[in-house]
Amino acid sequence: MSRAIVFSCLLCLVAVASSQLIGGYTKTKPADDMIKGLVAKVQDKIEVFMNSKFSKFEAVEYTSQLVNGMNYRVKVDVGDGNTINIKIYKPFSVDAEPILVSINKMAYIEPETSI
């Protein structure tokens, strides 16, 4: 067998053993200190975009995807029973800052404002 075929077979076995599709996202895991740190770095951008100052801003859980860097989909508790889902891209470069890719506020209820 050629080395390419052997390598492909090994790669498939590793993917099956880890229950992750090649190129896909991992299973959901509780947020660790590294994820909480990434989320803290994009908090200001999210609050500006959503025009809100959150009473709580805590990463709850996440999934990750290996690309040319790492993609993270993170569920964030923003207080008052609300959550938002964000996507962050972190390049491999050691000094690179995380990039906020998207915000999904489907689980977020806009605060009422009085006029």
C-alpha cells in the first residue's frame, strides 16, 4: 500500500475513535479557562454590537473545529436567563487576537425600554 492510503486510513480511524468528523466540530464540552479567556477578549465588541451592557457574561459550553487556526462556537450566559451563541476564530499565531465571526442572539430577549 502506498503511504497516502495508509495515512488516510489512520486519519479515518483517529476521527472515528474521537467521534469527530474530519473537518467537523467536536462534541459539546463545558467551557474551560482558555475558552472563557477568548470570550472575555470579545465581550466589548459584542456589547457594542448588541447595544447592551450585560449583568453576566460567562462562557457555558463550546465546540471547536480545526481549520487554518481554530473555530469555536460558544454558548454564553448573559444573565436574566438569556444566552447568546457566538463564533470566534483564533489563528494559530501565538500573538494573534481572537476574531469575533458571528453572534446568534436567538435565545436572547431584548430588554424593554420605556419611552
